[in-house]
Amino acid sequence: MLGLREQAAALRRGEVSAEELVGESLRAAEEGRSLGAFRVVRAQAALNEAREADKRLREGERPPLLGVPVAIKDDTDLAGETTPFAVGGRHPVAVEDAEVVRRLRAAGAVIVGKTTTCEIGLWPFSESSTGCARNPWNPDHTPGGSSGGSAAAVAAGMVAGAVGSDGAGSIRIPAAWTGLVGIKPQRGRVSGHPHREPFYGLTVCGPLARSVGDAALLLDVLSGNHPEDVHRLDAPVSSFEEAAGAEPRRLRVAVSFRMAFGSGGRLDPQIRAAVERVARRLTALGHKVFPADPDYGPVALGLVPRGTSGVADWVESMEGGEFEPRTLAEARLGRIAGRRLLPLARWLEPRLHRRVGRIFRYADVVLTPTTAQLPLRVGAYEGVGWRRTQGGVAAACPYAWPWNVLGWPAVNVPAGLSEEGLPIGAQLLGHDADEATLISLAAQLEKEWAPPRAGPRSRW
């Protein structure tokens, strides 16, 4: 259960070998197999890479994650493995690593496997014909989605950090429901290559970890662009790991419970109370905390065309794929309307930036719930059609997706447990390319206020 930084430090000191760490990770994955965190485990390949990492360590090499086991989501190309993205049927083997995998390898990380998700990342649960991920805190509940397998693997101690992707909350929602830190970076911070603009700018890869410092380190490793990326950013002035170790200035924090238009749903009173506790703690830490809502306007018009068009692209690229009816319904919507409305979504973007961004005239950070409901039960939407699934998940998770439309950064922080013992998350939302402020504030919260937590591994 050591963190990423602790494992890397122990390896550098020679207190443990990479082969031992990776072996323990593989044993934990096997022991927790009933959680369904992994679609595929690279047991022999990971051990071979661990032995090579040990050799490099003996020779004095010191990349930041040399020999440390991590996991990636199954929407990410890994040479030698398929990328089904939870779609049934036959799929070609990837011949090249995705850019995020290349960066993990350059940092010395050992990828132990690819984690379970839902079909084409559509839903806040991780269940499909290719696997079902369960929550380590209570296996009757989902760890969330679509990066639920990554979250389950980290929460259960199979790996100390994992990569997810977030197109409408798919990192932050699983982080909230499994008691983790999850970072959705600024659009363009992390390359989506071989996809030039994943889901037309909605989706970005990011880290899931048990601590802010570990998530920040993993974000440092992942950050950077490929020449073919549509959205590209300059490197930050200082590292995100440094931001996690820096005391934030006195910040203005707007607390909002407002849901964007079209979300519907009702906020669980336990989640509201948890976010209010976070707000009080921020006040005690010296920050100026006050109620204020972003003016979301027609933000949904920036989501639907991108999301549905992206699904249509994936469906059309997967010859021989065996799709769920609700996935095909989403793709049909993308072909009929989504692609026609993409120019409108792009036209709206700077206008939404100005409209929603007005809140940053008097706030530095916005605090909201990450989800409106506690973790859903496994199978809650099994066999359910597109309309009912879409309506149900929109009501459960209305708070995350607007920041995907805007492309701005967001961080989930653990906010305690429900009466049922299920994790609750709070969301820190930032302005353009300001991950550092969010990470610094999250680290201060983590250091000064540890919400009640329990060991999920005991629940297997």
C-alpha cells in the first residue's frame, strides 16, 4: 500500500526490487480478481520489464518511476495488446504505444495491465460484455466510470497509481466513489495521440492515486504533447509535484451546488453535508469561502455534439465490433445531429469561456460536489435502453461534465464517507491551465484534514 513516491524512493535506496514490487502488484490483482479491475494483466511481460528496471537501477539510472507498477485504462493503445474499449468482438493488436504509454515507459514505470471500463466510456459505471468492475469499499456497488477499473485497482492496493480518461467526469466520478484523488488536467496538457482530438476536445487523460502528491507526480510524467495534437500547451513553469508541496496563498473559494441546465436530479443530503464540511475546513485554513454559482448558460450545447460524434467515430472505426443497443443509439444521434452541430459547439466555446469564466473575477477556485448520488449498485442499468440510462446517469452525475466542455482543470478530493460506508467526493474547479492552484489547495486539505477512511482491501 505504499504510494508511488514511496515505492520509487524505496527502489532508489535498494530497500526493495522492482521484481518484488511488481510481483506484489500481480499477487494483489490475482487476490482481488473478483473486483474485476483489470481486463488484462500482463503478468509475464510486467515481470520481464521489472527485471530490466532492476538492472537499470543497479546501473545508476533514476527516471522518476523506474520499476514502479502502474495500470492504464483499456481505451489506451499498448503495443502487443488490443484496445477494445469494452466493446465485444475481435479487435486488432496495437502495434505502437499511445503517447501517454510512451511517457510512462520513459519514466520507467512498469504497466501491469489494462483496466476495465464501459463501452466507449459512455457511462459512470464500468460494466460491459468484456468485464465488470466492482467497488473495493463494497463490491455490490460500482467504482464509477468510465475509469472505474483504474480506480478499483488503486483503491484496492493493486497499484499505487493508474491512468484514466475524463470526457464527462470519467476520472473524477470514480475517484469520488472510491476515495481517491483524481485530476482532470487542462485540455491539451496530456496528449491523446494517436487520437488528435479525443471526443472533439472533451476527453483528456489524467491520474488516479491515493494522495495528492502521487497524483501530481503522475501528472508530471503524463504531461506533454505530440506534434499531431490539436490542443497543445506550454510546459508549466514548475512541476505539479512541487505545487503539491507548496502552501497555497489565501484563496477565494466559491461554493456552488447548482447543476447545469439539463442535468436534473437531486443532490443527496449526505453529499451536500460532506461538501459543506470541506467548505468549513477551507474557512478554518484561512481561505475566503462564500456561496456563488457559475453562469453555465447553454453549456450542454457544447457537450452533446462532441460526445455523440465521438461515439459515432469509435463505432465506425471498429469493424466487427459487437455493440450494446444504447451505444448504437448514441452513435446514431451523433451521425444524425451531433456532427451537424459540431460547428455550433466550437462557435459557442469562447462565449462559454467568457460567460462561465466571469466567476473567476471574484473567485480563484469553485467547490462543488463531484456527484449528486452515492455509488450506484452494480447492474443498476443492465439491459436498460439508451433513454433511461442517459436520464439516470445524468441525474446521478451532473456536476463534472461542464468543465470538460470548457476544457479547464478539475480535481476530486475525498470528502468522507456516507452512513453506509461509501466514499464521497468534492470537486475543486479551476480556471484556464491553473492545475497548480487546485493541486496546492487539495494538498493543503489532505494535510490538514483527513476525512474518515477505512481500508477497502478488507472488504474483498
